[in-house]
Amino acid sequence: MELGLSGRVAAITGGGRGLGLAIATTLAREGCRIAICGRTPATLEAARARLVAEGAQVLIQACDVTGPGQVEAFVESAANHFGGLGVLVHNAGGASGSGALETPDDAYREGFSLNALAGLRAARAAVPWMRRARGGRIIFIASIYGRESGGRAAYNLAKAAEISLARALARELAPEGILVNAVAPGSLMFPGSSWERRREQDPAGIEAFTRSELPLGRFGSAEEVAEVVAFMASDRASLVTGACWTVDGGQSRSLI
């Protein structure tokens, strides 16, 4: 299926490794010009080399998306460098803490800032460019745990906020041809992932988790999620906005 993404500019936060790099690579293979940000310059340089090997034009920028003005500066740099912006993927995320009552207030604030608030700031910077182009795509990488409990409470709260933000922005921006969606991955296994570390520490526990929680009998891959993101970034998904697409191999139990 031809996605019609060739020549478009895509900016991906947290694009230096893992799922973010898989998304950047998939979009590069579809012909997008790529801008990625992350906290570690060496990681970004390695990602650039990989993307250039795919034939992509690439801009990298060191950035802490929770820092004042930093994610906005990244989006502006991407748009100015390439002369526009067609796709924004907010992939940077995570949260600390544990149970709902034990998690300190600061962990909730930090999780909200990294996930939902940074995504909102990135969108604010991207929308003027998309308005000039009379359309665009904004995609938030959320989680199945934005729809049901599981894992850290601060992460649940932050990802639920991110899904809600996508719906709110979708309603506001649809008349201008800017489509906004969320993607909710399930448990993914890739080099450097938290699940890979857990497998190294407790292989029997991961085997039991796989049997009981993953109906397909395996973890998802970053590339499988990236393919869904590429579709949602394309003209083929022209009627899809305000949605949250679950990509979890049947793992989640939520009915919404």
C-alpha cells in the first residue's frame, strides 16, 4: 500500500532509540525527512547514522522535552530546517513511582510533564506550521495503561491524560485538516527495553507473564507499532482523528 508520505517532514520526540527510533526508521523508509530529539547526543548520532543508511535526510537535536522551551525549540528547528512540518510524533514518555498512595506528588508531576504536557507543548509549536500547509498529523504514543490499571500509578495517570489530550485536540483541529490520534502499545520487547532487562533478571517470571497475559504468546516489537504509526500519519487514515489505536496483540482487557 502506498502511503503517500514521501517528502513529508516528520518530527519525533524521544527518537534516538527503541520505539522512537523504530518509528523514525519506518517513516524514513516511506520517504519522510526526519527530525529526532533525545537527551543523549551520542545516542542521537548513532540514530542519525542508521537513518542516513536508510537514505533519509535527518536532523538531530539534544533536548529534554520537560525543560522550558526545549521541545518547542526542537519543533521549530525541524520545521525551519526542512521548510515545513507534516507529522509530529510525541514518543518521549515514562514515569517513576509505584503504587497510587506511595507515589510522591513529584513523581506524578514529572510523569504528567514528560508525557502529556510535553506533548501539548510540542503540538502548540507544530500547529502553526500545519495550518500553513492546510493539514498535518499529530500522534501521541500512549499505552494500554492509559485505559486500565497496570504498572506504575503515575504512568497510568500520565498516559490517560495523553489519550484525553489527543481527543481534545482532534476536536479543535479537525476543521483545519489537522488529525490528532493516540497509539496505545502493549508490552514490547526490543533492545534496551524495560522488558528485556526484566527478562535478563527473571526469565521464569517473564515466561509466566507471557503465558498468562499475552494471548499471542509473545511480546510485540517496536517495528509492529511503528507500522501503525506510519499508517496513521498517512493520507490513508484520512477519516481517523480523535482515536486511540490499541496495538497490543490482545493483551488489554479494557472495553474502551
